[in-house]
Amino acid sequence: MGASGWSYFVPYEANISAALQRLREDVFARGDYTYGDGVTEDERKAILEKVRPEMDPWMQTVREQAAKLQEPFRTLYLEQAERITGEIMGDGSVPPKKNRSQRR
């Protein structure tokens, strides 16, 4: 389990729960938070813009490597590479992991 450090200050509010809720709303409205890896949304977008042009050559390499694999590894390898490519070429969000009951 991981965490990221943060520190915020707000004007005095007698109702601590109300102050915390107002702070939460403000932080989320500004997008002033990080993903689980400590990268902000703006940083993530900049990284994606840099990486996206490299995806076609990378997928070509993946296909060449996959051709050397036997089934079912070939299919699994390609599916994972396509999933990663989709995440990078899309908005960069990572879909939640499936739990055992949702797996094929």
C-alpha cells in the first residue's frame, strides 16, 4: 500500500468536517492532486504527448516478438500490448483491475 504526502491550510472553520469537505471540493476542482504514481494530471498529459509518437514503432516490435511465441502466450502478449497502447493513445487513464469474479 502506498501514499503520497500533502499539506494544505484553510481559513479557520469551527466545523472541521465542513472545512475538510470544502478543501476536498477545492482540491478536486483545481485538479491539484496526483495519481497513485505521484504524477499530476498535467505532468501525465505532457508525458503522454511525448510517448505517443513512439507507439507505432513499439507495436511493430511487439508484433515481431509475438510472432516468435507459441499460443496462448502470443495472444496474451498482443492483448496486453494493445491494452497499453489504447490507454496511452486514449486519455491515459488506467482502467481498474478486474477481480477474480470478473475475469474470463
